[in-house]
Amino acid sequence: MWLACALAVAAAGLLALTDLAGIVMGSWDTPGPGLGWLKAGAIGQFGLAVAVLAAGAARPSRRRGAAVVAGVIIALEVGWFLLTRMLAAS
């Protein structure tokens, strides 16, 4: 259970750092279009990481379900990352 949650939190942290790096690099000279979507992406990744931690720590009897939810949240994190990348590029 903790491995799945730790992987979900690590994935969220990595994708959030990628979004934040994109914000920094995108605003060096002239702010590029779509930086708002990168900010939304980073905020969403942190929100999903908090959701994983809350699901895993809420009740010990729900740990098996939390491991399944962590796997689903990893898929949501990747989808959110790709969606905000697409929106930022358009």
C-alpha cells in the first residue's frame, strides 16, 4: 500500500517540478502564452499528491482501496500533465 502511495506522490512531485520548470523557463525573456495552464498543472499535481496521502492515511481498514486509488491517481496525474501541456501549447 505504501509503495503505491509513495509512487503516486513521487510522480506528482516530478510532474509538478516539470511544470514549475516550464513556468520559469517560459518567463525568462517575454512571458510565453499558456503559462497559466502550467501553473494550473502544478497546482493540480500537488492536489493529487495530497489526495493520495489523505486516502492512504485516513483509515487503516481502507489501505487496500487506497493502493488501488493510488494507481488510478497516477493515471490521472499523467493525464492532467498531458492535458495542461496541450492547453499551454495552444
